[in-house]
Amino acid sequence: MSSTFKTNLIIHSFAIAHAITVIFLRQLEIADDIPLTILTIAMIIAVGRVYNFPLDISAALALLFCFAGFYMGTKGAEIIALINNGQLIPYANIICTVIVTEILGWTTALITRKHGNKSIE
């Protein structure tokens, strides 16, 4: 299986997993921040492993991207609300979650593909 196919599979699978997590936890009225953070960290490390990216740097990247993902998701929902006259549309959280997960996944792929298998100092 090619690295590109593995990366596609990982990123899209995690985007779907993020969406399902949001749907499920919203129905139960449970906060989704911790499960989404865990999924994001796992996705970033998995993508890094495809390109033999160092685990310690993948973990640091995951931490940074978790903060970025939270910010982008929050601001994305606010933008959707502004477009819809200040009202959140019913699926805004799911839409934002999937888009942000894809952005973080592909950014990780670009970084790890470029720097994988190299000594990073």
C-alpha cells in the first residue's frame, strides 16, 4: 500500500471518527473536547508514522495542532453563525470538526512527508 493511500485513509477515517464522536456526544450532552483531542493526537502520530517522522516531534506537533484545531473549530463555528444571522446551524459543529480535522491531517502530511526519514536538529 502506498504512503499516499495510507495517508488518505488515515486522514479521512479520523475525520469521520471526529464527526461520529461529535454527533454521539452531543446527543448525550457530554463535552467532546477530550475525545476529540485524543483522536487528533492519534491521527497526527499515525500520519507521522507513515513517513517515519520522529515520534517526539510528532507528539510536539500534535500538541500544537490540538490548540490550533480548537481555535479553528471555535472560530469556524462563529463564522458559520455570522453567515446565518447569528444563529448556529444544526450541523455547524460537525462541519467545522470535519474541515478542521482534514486541514490538520493534510498539514501534518505535508510537514512529515517533507521532513520524514531525516535527522531533525
